Amino acid sequence: MEIETILANEDTVNIIRNIYPLYLHDLSEINGNVPNEYGIYENEPIKTLDKQYGVQDIWFQKPGLLFPFIIFVDKKPAGFDLVSTGGYAPKSTDYYVYEFFLLRPYRGKNIAEIAAKQVFDKFRGKWELYTNPTTLNQRAQSFWYKTINDYTSGNFQKSLGTTFDGEKLIFRFSNKTD
């Protein structure tokens, strides 16, 4: 099985756009979100998935600050890892995992861990990521704990705290080399 994380470009931007509604649907189970009156998982009155794509455009307009990676398994799209830096990341960090998603057929096969570590290896510095602390999200909490623990050999911080996105479980680590 070949796992690759590749930065999206003009030719592959549609892959993230196609997968993103599935990500929002998965999150609804944890966050309790329901679709808007048009069946779209957005707070705004967006009527079609085509219009929803505009919400994601910024990820493809800020090279060097926003990094939309596609996770491929055997050359087929399997998910995404959206990483931000600069003014698009918390001030306390260099890199922030903004959103991470793996399609259901690829889960439980170590693909997500390999893909996350591939992206971590692309950038050196202080990292942060947040996840929902509720009991409904234990799978993601366990995944991030295991992945970051393995990646850092236990050299990371985990805490519960208030973020720009509410109360979250916060993971912090550094892969900066001296």
C-alpha cells in the first residue's frame, strides 16, 4: 500500500472540495450540527455544494501560509490534512493542523498515522492541533494521542483549554531540529 501526502494544486483542488462535505457530515455526529435548510453543512444559507466550494477557496489562495494536502492511498484520494501557519495559526505555534480527515474505507489501517507523520516531517517547528474533548470524539482523541506520542517519543503536551474554537483538547509538540 502506497501512502502519499501531496499539496493540492489547480489540477487537484476539486478532490478536497469533493471530500469536504463528507468531513462535515462526519463531524456532525460529534458536534451535533445539522444541515441548513438546503441540506448543506454550513451555517450560512448556502444552497448548493458548488457554492460551498467558495468557503474553501482561501486554502488555495495563500501559498506559503495555507497548505491543503491530499492524502492518497495507491494513487486514489483518501482524505486531506489542512495545515496553516503565520496569521492563520495560533500565535503560540509555527504550524497548526486546521483540519484532518480520512474517508471511512481507509480508517483503522494505520494510513492516517502515516499521513499525519508525513506532513509533520514536511515542516519543522512548533505544532498545535485541537480536537473536540467530548466522549463522542474518543476515537479522534486516541488517534492523536497515539500518533503524536509515537512521533515525538512522548515529548508533547496535552491539555484541555479554551481556543478560538471553544473548549478543546490541545496537543502541542515541536519537531524542530537544532
